[in-house]
Amino acid sequence: MLGLSAFLYAGRATCLLFTNSRIPLAAAASPIHFRQMSKATKKFINDPKNAVDDALDGLVNASEHVTFDKNCRRVVLRADYADYCAKGKVALIAGGGSGHEPYAAGYTGPGMLTAAVAGNVFASPPSRHVSAALNSTSSKGGSILFIINYTGDRLNFGLAAERYKTGGHDVRVVTIADDVAIDKAMSTAGRRGLAAAVLVLKVAGAMAETGKYSAEQIEAMSNKMNDNAGTMGVSLYPCSVPGQGKMFDLPEDMMEVGLGIHGEPGCRREAIGSADKVVNTIMKRLQEIVKFGKDEPIILLINNLGGVSQIEMGIIKSEVVKWCHQNGVNIARLLCGTYMTSLDGHGISLTVMKLFEKEILDFLDAPTSAPGWHGADNLSKQETAPSPDKGQSIQVQTSSKELAFTKEQAELAKKCVLAVCDKMNAMESELNALDGAAGDGDCGSTFAHASREIKKRMETLELSSAQQLLFNISEVFEQEVGGTGGAIYALMLSAASEALDKSITSKDFATALQKASEAVQRYGGARPGDRTLVDALHAAVESTKSGETQWDKIIEAAEKAAQSTANMTARAGRASYTAKEVQTKPDAGAVAISAYMNTIWDTIKQNAQ
């Protein structure tokens, strides 16, 4: 068993940002350090000056439900706007600076907005563009302009509204101001408008679509929704405008709390916290301001500010739902996705709206053809899902007393396993660097994760025999690691354990090495010379074929083979997808195999002294 514990491997990369890694969350307020714009960040664009127009082209060309206003290409209309307005239904118009997609043009279509007006990135559209939208959607039912509370939008939309009124038209203005990070009393501008606007637009759109509600009724509902809503955001990285660099500097160990959606700073900075702590911080603030009580139904919107991975969004969603269940909060509807962005900002916002009228749920659930809308989930009757069982350890039946470890052998086996675990942790950065040169850069993190899981189980890990030990460690890789790495090492350890069913001599362990090598080649497809861990493993096996099992020579052969992979061209694994020019360092998996075998042998020799 002594040479085989070297196969311990796998784990998961710890590169996610909104995760539950236990990093302290502590207030560390500091001023925002704006800097001279650095070189432009990389984006999939043509010309920065045309980014907004190109994006609108994509929206309109890909949807049958929206079209451009013939007099202004910055105005997007629902395709049937003429028929809709001719029926006397209330015209709903929203907009503002671009960069918040899918807001607002993505929410144009049957069941939501009649028109949307797009300004330049983070810049309010001129009043004449708003006027164009009003004129094109003129209806006997009247018009409502929805504004997220920023000075430029208030001025330009307000000017267009006043001019429209001079023609005898009924136009109303609803201002969304839901940012709870800002204290109303401390700002004459009031709270900023954030993602609650999305909920308001959906409900207003459903009401207007029925043709049963007046502009006055829709306005009243919208204002009441705003009064019962709150939003707060957190970001880990600032956004960047097309053609420019990041909008401000944010240290790697800090996060921006309470930021807006135009790249402006938040109310404070804090040390990066785990996902559960971030959620707790935001939800407590929302509860304090929105004042939703226990068992009081709420609508909850989890919004991706543009650059957050789906894995992180899943973690945030899980923590939000758990927080609500733990605090007796009834989620009547849950929305999670990309609703109102800040370009590529790596952040999230949470919006809570009290359900003051049950009819709101019908409006939220009503159908819409708006291309940017994602539906809501009904969680009102759902309980927190139980954590899945980790699975029971499978016991291997031994048939001979000679197979069982003595007390001394069991202690030595434990020392070897723990030594390999320590080596895994110590080599994390080194292996990640090797793997990053021609792979996905997570080999070291994978091993480190595996070592933590093995150590957790060490007190209960079955040490009755070499066969049982290898089999149980293989289960750790299978159950806790998964992926290619987990499968490879679970497979190797399982195959190796088959050689130890009758005796546990040094020759048996050499046979176990051979079985492990054969198994990974048979099922993984890699062969010696393919620049993988097989090279080190195969070299170790070949060195045993002389009939002697001299472990110093076996390990030396593995080490030489591992180093020689630097001169090979990868033909298997993820490195095989990379250019030969980047394959200049030894393969991380091969280096790991030789290092862990060496660690085990050193432990054995030290124990013998």
C-alpha cells in the first residue's frame, strides 16, 4: 500500500468569487480611488462609438416583437405599437443610459413596455428622443414615463413630459428610487433607481395589456410598489465602458457595498466575505428599510450586474433562499438572473418588495413577449431541500487474516496518508502554475481539496487492510472530487486494490502499480509519451519488470519520467488542446505522482529508523 498512496489526487479549483469560502467580513471603509483611465478592457465590439447602436440592432433583428421607431433609431417600439395604441391602451415608456441591458429595450413588447429610449452608455437620452417615443405611441389612454432616479433621466424625461403636456396629452411620470444603501435624509437627490424598476415595469405592463386599467390606476400601483421595495448591491470588480478601462480601482481583497449601476461608488468598502455573509449583510439592511416581517410574503429578485458566473449566481440563490427560510420570510415569487446590469460589473443586487396586494402575483405571472424577461418561480409552498447524503462507505470483504493490518502497519499507513495530504497542500501553487501553462490551472487546487476531504475522514477511514484503505480513499475522489481528476484517481485506486486481495508483499504493491497504470490507460485513453501522469506511472511500472522491487529506483524512474514530459507534445488531456509552444514545463499530473510516491517512501524510511 505504501507506494500506492501516491495516487491521492483531485479536488476543486477555488477561483470563484461569490462563494462560501470563510473569508472574514469586516467593515473597512475607505475612499474610492479613481484613476486615470487605463488601456481599454477587451470586449466583443466593433467600434466603441457604435456599441449601443450595434447592440440595439442585435435586439431588434433577433426578435419579431420589437422594431425601431422610424424617426429615431434610439427608440425601440413593440412591433404592434400602432394597433396597441389605437385600442386606447396606456402607453408605457422607459429608458435611460445604455449599459444596463436588458433594461430597458429588452423589456419592450406585448405584456411590458410600449417603447424604450436608449441613451449612450451611462448617459441619459436627450429629451427629443423621449419626445419621439411619446409621439409615436400617442394613445387616448394616456402615457406613463418610468424613470430610474438619476438626475439626467429626471431632467430629460421631465422636459419631454412637460412639452408633451402642452399638446393636451395625458402623460404621467413614475420615478423608481429603491436603493436602500443611500439614506434619504442625507441626499437631496434621493435614493437611486435600481432593479425594483424591473418588477414595476412587469406589473405595469401586465395591467396595461388588459386594457382594463387607467393610467391613473397603473401610476398608483407603480408608486406603491416603489414605496414597498428596496434594493442593495455588492460588487467585487468595477465595470468598464466600451473603449475605456475600469471605472475605478478596487483592491483585490475588498468589495464595494451599496454601489449604483453607473460605475459610481457605494456607501462603503468591506473585506471580501463569503457568499452567506454577503447575503446576510444585504438582507438585514433590506429588512431594516423595507420592514418586511416574519411570514410576510415578499417578491425577491436576485440580479446579476453583468459579470457574475452562473455558479456564483447559484450559490447566491441558495444562500438567499436559506436566509429567508431561517428567518421565517415567505418568498411568494423568486426571480434570479440578469435583469439590470452595470455593463460587465462583477456584482449582484438583491431586491425585496412586500406583497401588499395578491393581484401583483397575477401580473408578474402574466405572459409577455419582451425578449429580456425571465419568469418568476413560485416558492410559496416550497421547503428548503435537504442536503443529499454523502453515501455510505462500501466495505470490502477480506478472506484471509494475513490481509489485515497489524496495529503498527495501520499507524504507518495513516502516517503515509497524512504526509501525502500535507504534500498536496504544500505543492498547490507549484502544481497550479505548471497546470496553468498548458491546462486549466487547477491541478494543485484539486489536490489541496482532496487532502482536506481525506483529513476530514481520517478518524473514521477504514484502516483494517491495505485493500480497504485504497478502496475507501478512492471513494473520496469519487464522491467529493468528481470530474476527470476524481474519476482517474478513483479508478486507479480501485484497480490497485484488486492486487491486494490475497497478500500484501512488496511484489503485490508493484502489481498494484501495474493494475493502476493499465486501468487509466484502458479507460482514459492516454499512453506513455502523451505528456500525462501516465508517463510517470508507466516508468515506475517498467522499473519493476526486472523482478526486483527496489523502491528507490522505482521512484527515481517516476521522477525522471515526470521531468521528461517538459519535452513532449501533449496528445491527451486538456493540454492537448493547447499550442505546442506553451507546453514547455513538466506535466503537473506527472510531477504530482512522482512527488507523492517520494513522500510515501520518505515516510516509510523515517519510520524504520
